[in-house]
Amino acid sequence: MSDAPALNLAGRATIDGTPIFGPVALTAPAGEWTCLLGPSGVGKSSILRLLAGLGDELDFEGELSAGDGAPLDGRVALMAQNDLLMPWLDQIDNVTLGARLRGTGPDRGRAREVLARVGLSAHVDKRPHALSGGQRQRVALARTLMEDRPVVLLDEPFSALDARSRAQMQDLSAELLAGRTVLHVTHDAAEAARLGDTILLMSRGGIVTVDPPEAQTPRPYDAPETLAFQGRLLRLLMESE
């Protein structure tokens, strides 16, 4: 997506005086997939909330901006770990929920097209309880695509899936989100090793960049260079504070 901007954040955040993260400096390059990898509790999701405009509970001191200088408001979609599907709605209505909440007419035809792209054409009339975990996350991905934003924030959206479904969702997301600026929070070294054009390792001490293999993403999960890089990231995670 040609209008996808870089993301920049520098500063620190607290809640009622308790440190949440920082000081840190982060840049996610325009039109690329950036993985923000780190252990639980270092503030990764709080960074996503700030970039999504949802961090009202955070006292943030610093700067966050898009690389093109334009406001981020209205240009960001967030896909969370929980699929957040409404149990009383079928797939079409779940995918078009954003439009209805904004008071605009839902494009049901486009919703069907997007659901077809994620492989769910045969299940469009089903409600969430009739879907598997992997299918529910495909609906969540379709809803993200329906928003059609140049910036996509992913907050561990595949972590609850089994290994097979997780790998399938990684491949599908890499294909369908290509060209957008993606910032993907994860604690999974294997996931970061497969998906990241840029790898940022976050700890209590700050954020550092780790150079990934040159292979095109999504990297084969069983390729020697992917496995070696996964091991390197895991060692760095074990050593981080």
C-alpha cells in the first residue's frame, strides 16, 4: 500500500506513577512487517495502544508520529489476541461491525469478497460458536482487512492457536497485509523469525534491533537459517531483563 507510513515512537509511559515502559525509541519502517519481540510485562501492548489511540490510561511523555507527518488518526487498524467477535452476529455482520459502529452503511458485498480471501466462503452464515479457533481468527483478519488501513497493529493475534493453524495464519496474514506498515507484538521467537522484516527486541532496558536472515518473509519454518535465527532470538530473550 503506497501510502503506508513509517511509525515512530520515543518516550516513556507510566500509570499513576508506576513505570510501564521507557525510555524507549522505536521505528517501524514504511510498508514493512516489524516484529516487536519481548517477554511479558515490558510494555509492548502499551506501545500498540498508544499508536492505536487507545492509551488513555497511560501517562505518556514523548513523541509518536507517522513518518509522513500526517496524523495517524483514521489510518490504523488493530487486531488483538482475542478475536472479539460478537457471538450473536454471523460472519458478515462481524466483519462489517466497524462500519456500523461508525454509522456508515456496511458493504456486505465487499465483506463476502474479503471472507472469500481468507477462505471462509462456505461459512459466511455461521456464528462464532460454530467456528474453530483458526476460523475465528480468519474472521478477525477479514474484519481488519475490511477497515483497509495503511497501518496494522497486531497484538499477539495467533498465540492461542495450535501450531498448524498458527503457521497457516502467519502465511495468510503475510500475504494479505503485504505493503502495509505492520507492527506485530509477539513473545514468540519462532513467529518473529518467520515474519519480521525488522526485528525489535524489547526489554526493561529498552529496544534494540536484531538483524534477521535475508530470506523473504514468511520464512520457511523448517529452513536452517530460520531455525538458527529463532534460536538466536530465544537466547537473547533469555538474557533480557
